[in-house]
Amino acid sequence: MKKTLLAAAAASALLMASTGAFAESVKLQLKWVTQAQFAGYYVAQAKGYYKDAGLDVTIMPGGPDINPEQVLAGGGADVVVDWMPSALATREKGSPVVNIAQPFKRSGMMLTCRKDSGVATPADFKGKTLGVWFYGNEYPFLSWMSQLGLKTDGGADGVTVLKQGFNVDPLLQKQAACISTMTYNEYYQLIEAGMKAEDLNVFKYEDNGVATLEDGLYVLEGKLADPAFVTTMAKFVKASMKGWDDARANPADAVKAVLDNDASGAQTEAHQTTMIGEINKLTEGSDGTLDVAAAQRTVDTLMKGGSDPVITKAPVGAWSDVVTKAAAAM
């Protein structure tokens, strides 16, 4: 009887494991709403890559009122997606966030300007109104303006900052000469709204010496002292990068995964198809390993700007390769 009970218990345990009952729980907080910017994670979930890794991943959309680092610090997430400028500024203020992986190799951030506003080069920003995203997205812009020697408090010798909502209305309505856009999103919103490429001048941050890393994965530094947490994150990163590889190989599947998770119903197949095409350019060639030289360029960029840099000192311990090394060994 005892052997029978033990055998039954073992069989039950095996069944529970195979059905995901013992899956390790991971909560991922996104930087923004459900869209193809995060397709790799949705693909990993939809195609069972997380489940195959023994993970039960909850993907939590972001929004204008959600700060990923605050969610992380409050225990609402295990790992978050954020841009390195925001993470480094947060770290300098005392929150111990650490980059553990970098799915995005390139930046998609731009300033897009109306040609009829008279902005043909960055020198023409002076005296103009520029639309800027805040909530941690303003740091690359502030660094750029500081390097150009332009104050951001208005006046003929500086720029007037328009706190931009997450739309393109200020440019359409001529409230600003330039607005913040991403290569994969807002630029195409302008085109879809009727503007023509020949009516616009685009200034990519990367092309103007303001190269900063976007869309990395961040955790709290203290968590990395726990080997079990590191192993869980390694599984998560490995499965997520498999999702990103799949998104590049099968963009239509990636769009479907995104739309299936868009509870708002706000996204369209056409726009998400355009977006995934541009996003795939930013993740191409990445296995999740952080390029330390690119991280250092981000630091150097943020420390430039004379008396008003985004960060005032070089960070120590702001990134770690312990997770990606463990993922590579799996």
C-alpha cells in the first residue's frame, strides 16, 4: 500500500509539473501599452516558450500613469522594460535598478519637424517650440539640448518645451515645430494622418551624437544575490529572446500575438504590421547581452551638458551580465 501511495504521489507530481502547476511565476511590467514594441514577449507567451522554460509569465501593459521603476520598487513586478536614461537617472536618485539584458541594440527615438516651421538642422531648434515626452522619456532630449547649449525654459536663445501627450497632435495642429517620435510608431501616425515624408525633417538621436539605449530589462539589484532568482531570470531572458527571434522570422504571427493581447482594442493590424517591421530593425542581432560600450556611450551622453547633466556621476553596478551568462549556459 505504501509503495502504491508513493507511486501515485510521484505520478501526480509529474502530472502537475507537466501542466505547469510548478511553473515559476514572473511578472513583467512593460514601459508602454500593448503594441509591437513588446512583440517578443507576447510571442514567447503565445508560442509556449515561457511555458517550455517552466515559467508562468504575467505581462502587464504600461501607460502614461505607470512608472516601471516605481512598480518594481513597490514589489509589483519582478522585471521591467525601460530605457537606460530613465533607469540611470532613477538609480542616481537612490533606486537600485540594474540592467540584466538588452534586447534592443539600437535607438528608435527622433525629433520630427515640419519643414514649413523653418527647422532644417538642429541649429534651427533655437527659438522654437519642441514637443517632449516626460515620465522618464525626457532625459535623452534634455541631454541633447544641453549639448547644443540650448536652455529649455523658453526665450529666443533657447527652446520652449511643450509637454507632449502620447500623440502627434502638436505637429498636426502646428502647436510645435518639432515633436518626439519613434521610428516605429509616431512617425507613421503622422503619415497615416495625411502628412507626407517630403513635408518632414527627421533628426534621429543616434545620428546626432545622443546615442542612448532603449528597452532593456531591469530588476532590483538586491535580487541578484539570490541564485534562484538569477536562474529564473536567465530562463526568462532566454525564452524572451527566442520570442524576439521568432518575431523577426514570423512578423505576421507577432502582430497576431500583440492584437490578441490588446484589451483596449485600440491597435490596428496595419499599424502594428508597420511597427513590427521597424522594431525588428532595432532588435536584429541581439541575443540579450548588453553591449557595455553602448552602455558607456549612454552614460557619457547623459553626463554631458555643462552645469545641468542628466546624471552627475558615472554609475557603479548599473548593469550586470550574471543573468545573460547563465542564459547562455542553459
